Amino acid sequence: MTTSSAPEQAPPTSMSDRQILQAMSGLMAGMFVSILAGTVVASALPRIITDLGASQSSYTWVVTAELLAMTATVPLWGKLADLYNQKLLLQLSLGMFVVGSLLAGFSHDVGLLIFSRVAQGIGAGGLTALAQVVMAAIIPPRRLGRYSGIFGAVFAVGTVAGPLIGGLMVDTSWLGWRWCFFIGVPFALLAIVLLQLTLKLPTAHRSAKIDFLGAFLIVAGVCAVLIWVSLAGNQFEWASWQTVVLTTGGALLLAAAVYVESRAAEPIIPLSIFRNRTVALTTVANLLVGVALFGGTVFLSQYFQISLGESPTTAGLMSLPMILGLLLSSTVAGQVISATGRWKVYLVAGAAIMTAGLALLSTIGSDTHFGLLSVYMAVMGIGVGMLMQNLILAAQNDVPAAELGAATSVLSFFRSMGGTIGTSVLGAILANRVTTEITNGLRESGTTAGAGQVSGDGVPDVATLPAPMRAIVQHAYGVATADLFLIATPFALLTLVAVLFIKEKPLKTTSGMERLAEESRAAEADSPSPVGAT
């Protein structure tokens, strides 16, 4: 399929701070929607799973389905960003989010809910990839740091407001958990309008042949692997024929994808970008961050509600120390990076501090004081704030403008894949550890009252349990959650090793669209003149 698109009437010149802020209004609204999609469910999910009569494995699947869809589609969105109008793609991804949100809100069984999360994940995949690409297109790397505070604020508000909104919806009888999904729809529609009014991007006039075979192989291979890690240990044993089929099939599909991508004229993931040392190392670091961060923190709300016995609303507020730490560190680090041009020290410090935070969180239990827990979460938030955005900055600064979409989407892809793998595997570990701890607790105490309410792999409602049984369940979830952070800590340590080997390079002072114009002019100058030209 050959396509071409005419440029919008926007010259590739440097934008003023006011123009950038105007353009970022719709972009940040879209980012808020993407973050809200994942966080608003966190506090409400234990109640949702209980109301729908689902299991602990379903709890994991509701989270994993969105991550899986987002992960599988991020490279496609990123490649499309290099070929098509980025504003239109952003609006399309927001439209997909609206469809998924409405389906989720009207779900009456966990199957439809999981399907709707897939639709939301596809939309979130577009927002995840395209927001970073557009920011790189309009803001030079050297100036990007001063806008990190805005990005950090949106991330903080979305992350804090999401669980809080979810908790309030669940605790308000005349609303209920369905409004956790409906609440994002007006924000998505607002983002579509703001993008139309404020974002003006030049679109390069070029012909392109879309690599549909490569896209299919990548999506199929990634889905096979992620479905395996999601179901193994829950629906079937790790050592089983299903494992053999999914792992072998996934490996063959991904091997075929590598073969096709290496020969495609317009590959979805250009393999050549991995020859760039910065891209290769930041990709590894993003994968490890995904495993460590998302795999460890996604179950925090469940820990707050079950192990600490807090309400959904309170659980939504309890993550505030982590978010404030993230906001503070990302804002300060961004401002200093823009002023000095030095960025590697913040990657190293961020990875080290994140590792320390995860190690501290591995010591929590059902009796941990919230003050101490707040310190641990703040430490981890400070590390994450220094690390995540600056990994993308380092990669975007070191690739040609024509590959910004592909490079950015690759980083987002591997971070999402790490988060999906981490959530799935650690979710299975959590379920097994909880079952073991409850079984041991029942045997040691001789308690039988309420045992029927925690049998199987369901998520218990601790408010309805007798006191002795409640103590056993709370202890079990406290121990199991601490184990997740302990397992995540080595991945954070490996992130530190990866960033140590990244070579610091001066930040460019031109935006992506300016660099693209320069590269286009250079390519035209180097191309042979047509026959007969004078």
C-alpha cells in the first residue's frame, strides 16, 4: 500500500514557549486520559472483581489485557507517526479509548470487561507512543527539560486522581464502579477538540509501503508470549503442553518478524536503530523499569485495601507520597537538565534511588506504619521521576528525526512489555503465595470460621470476614506484596547497570520538525539530478 500526504500549513520553524504550551494543552489532555485509563481502575478493581464474581486470575487479566493490547500496538502507532499525520493519529487513538471506555462501563461479565480493556489498550498504545513523538517534534531536546514539570504534573494528577476517583465512585452508592470508565470519556473528547484547535504539525510528503506482514508477525508473536506469561501458573502449569505451544509459537513468529523486518523497505521496527548504543541501552533499561515498576506497584492498591483494611477512597490517597516524589524529582531534574545540558547523572541517580525504594518496600507487612510506608514510596517515586522521561530524552536526542517515531515507540514498547510480563508473572506469584500463607495460617491457628469465603482463587472481602480469619488474610497479602517488591529489586539494579554504560552526548538545540527539514534538504542535495536538468 503506497500512501502520501500533503504538508499542513505550518513551517518547520522554532516555536515560542507560548505556542508550545498551546500545542501541549490537547497533548497533555490526551496523556491524562491515557494515565487515567490505567489508574482509575486500581482502587475499584477489588470491588469490580467481587461484584462480577471473578477470580484473582481475572483481577490480573483486567490489568494485563490493557497492557497487552497497548504493548502489541505501540510499535505500529510509532511507525505510523513517521508516515502519517500525527495529530490525526492521536485523535484516532482517543476515539478508540472512548469506545473501550463505554464498553467497559456497560460490562455485565468479566469477559466483556477484559475485551473492553483491550480496546482501551489499543487507544492507550497510540497515546503512549504519539505523545512522546509529538513532544520531540515541537520541542528541542535542550528545551524539553523545562516542560518536564508539566508532564510530571499531568502524570501526578492522573495517577493520584485516578485511584481517588475510582475509590469515590465505588464508595458512592448512586454512582458505582461503572463510572470509573465513563469519567474518562469527556476528557478524551476534550482532548480531541483541543488537538484540532492547537496542534499544527508539518507532515512530510513521502511515499511509503506499509509492512503489514511484519506488523502481523510482531503483534502475533508478542501476544503469544504475553498470553503465556499471563496464563501460566493460573490456567495451566508452567511445565505443560500449552507452555510448549505458546512459547514455541511465539518464538517462531518473532523470528519470522525479525527476518521480514530486516528485508522490508519500511519496517515497523527498523532493526538498524539497535546499532545505536544509546537506543539499545535505553531499550534494555526501559524493559527492566517496566518489570520492576509496573510489576511491583500495580498490586499496591490491593495491598492497601486487603492487607491494611483501608477503603477504596483511602487507598487512592495512600499512593500520594510516591506521586509527589515523582513530580518533585522530574520537575527539578528537568529544569536543571535544560539549564546545564547534563543528563546522565540523573539516569544513574534515578536508577539507584528506585532500586533503594523497591528494596525498602520489600520489608512491608500488614502492620507497617503508614509514615514509614510513605517514606519508602517517596524514595521510589523520586527515583522513577529522574529516570523514566530522561531515558526517552536520551534516545530521542541520538537518532535522526525521520526515526523519532520508531525509536520512541520501541522504548515505549519494551517498557510496556516489561510491565505486562511483570504484572502477569508477579500476579501469579502473588496468588500462589497468598494461597500458601492462608493455608499455613489456618493450619497453625486452627481457625475455620470464614475459611469458605477465602477458598479458591477469589479476592476476599476482608470487611465481611471474622476477626481471626481477617488477620490471616491481611498477613498473607502483606507478606505476598513484600515478596513482589523483593523480586522486582534485582531488575531495578540491572537498570542501573544499563544506564551506567550510556554515553552522554550534548543535547540538540533544534526540534524534531526542524531536524527533519534539515535532513530532507540534505537528502535532496545528495540525490542525483534528474536527466536533462540544468
